[in-house]
Amino acid sequence: MERKIMNIKRSVTIKHRAQLTLVLVTALMGNLKAHAQITETSQHGILNVDVGRSPTIDDVPQPVELYGCNNTVVATQVYWDTQNQVVGEIPYGLRISDSGKEYKVSKYYVVSPPAWRNKNQTENAAAKKEAQPFIGLVTPDNFTFKGNKPAQILNLDYRILMPTYLENVPVDFNYAEDEILSCAEQGVVSIPINTDCSDFPWRAGAEGASGIGVLNTSGSTAFLPTLKKNKEPLQCTTTLLHDIMLEHKVFFATEAGLTDTINLTQYHAEQKTMNLVCLPRAKNDVPAGCL
């Protein structure tokens, strides 16, 4: 593949509920009327992406997604063995939510899924179960834009870690606890997660790796790497990344109570489902990833 700079033009799909406009906030206090005008900004950031050699047989583009505050999602693709690929038009700046809460889109989590060995494995669910996909190291796996014209360097390398099998741990967005509505009923349809495996093997002999994934209502699961088919699972934990969830805090419901981190290896061994509980944030509660 010819090495060159590739500008990824208009391939970015942006999903966010905020509108780029001027919002007039009017507060009535008794007989006094106060007016506050908050201006949304239309700035954008860029990524400069370096991608290593493809570990696969079929050299197809690698999908990448960015997850930011209040359901801001940027979806694109990058090309193997190519440096300085530019992804532009990434939302950045102040926004107003549908509920009138002011927040900032600046922090993003980076999701780059496993790379399958060939197109048959990519497109065939049965073939995936028997395959050992390549897990990439994404550096950094999260970043925060700053300044007037922000940019971030991103590196993807899928030839550092040993290939593993993947086992599924299911998630339930329809779980309801006491009188609290389920996450799905509250409109929470996805949340990024970090899976950290202390003994993930490197080709060079080191151990330990983590990565960002996404749980959603479209049938997604958390992936538990195993060294053999259905055997020798790695020691992994999974943490909910709700610091970019503007309207809700999200937790795992466990026998010990609510927590944002679980032992994924134990859940798989005990064939448990990850039950999610969503708690609405107060009007003045803006999470750290939205400031």
C-alpha cells in the first residue's frame, strides 16, 4: 500500500443532540426577570493518526469511533501502514443540552475494535467464534481538546499484543431495580467501558493491556480474552466510563450494591449478566468529562 497522507474527507458521522445556535435562558424569580445569553461555539478539532502494518490477510480499512459528552459520537475509518492521516471536523466547544444544561464537548474516548484475519471472519458470526482476532493498542485511548484550534496525535498498533480468543459477557439495559426505571426506559442506549487485563500477553514477553469498548442496546457484549478456546481466561476488570454521561450516572447492580467496576473474569465464570442501573444527575451536576 502506497504510503501517503490521507485526508479523511467528510467520512465523519457526527451524532449529537445539541444544536449549534444561540440559546436564550430566561429565569423568572418572583416578579424579577433576569436574562442570560449563552453562546454555543462551533469550533472543531482534528486528529493526526498513525497506523501500523495490518495484521490481517485482507487489507480493509479499520473503523474508529470517538465518544464524547452527551452522546457525541464521531465514526470514521483509517488505513493500515499509513502515517499522518487527518480526521477533521471533530466537535469541540460549548453546547446546551435539551434539558438546558450547559456543557463542553472536549474529552473523547477512542474505540478501535478487534481486527479479524479475513473478510469471512469479519462478516460471519460463526467464523468469529472460532477465530483469534488481533487486539490493538490505541495510544492514547482518551484525550481532551484544549485551546482555539486543538489537535491530537493518535497511534494504532495491532502487532504488539498476542492474538486471543474472545468470550462474550452479556449486558442488560432493561434491568430495573426497585422503583427506578431501567436505563433503556430513561433513554440511555450506550455507554463506553474500559476493560483492563493485567495479564494480557505481549509478543515481546510483557503483560498487561487495556482498551475502550462500548455497551449498547443493539446486542453488544463485553469481550473477555482467553488464551485457548473457552479456556484460560485472562484476568480482567471492566469499568463504566460515565464521566461523559451528561444526564445520568451509570452503575453495575451487584449483590454488594452499585459499583462502576466489576471483575469481568468472574462474571464470565459464573455466567452472570451485567445489569445496569441509571441514576439521573441533578441539574447542577456536570461530570468531569463535560467541563
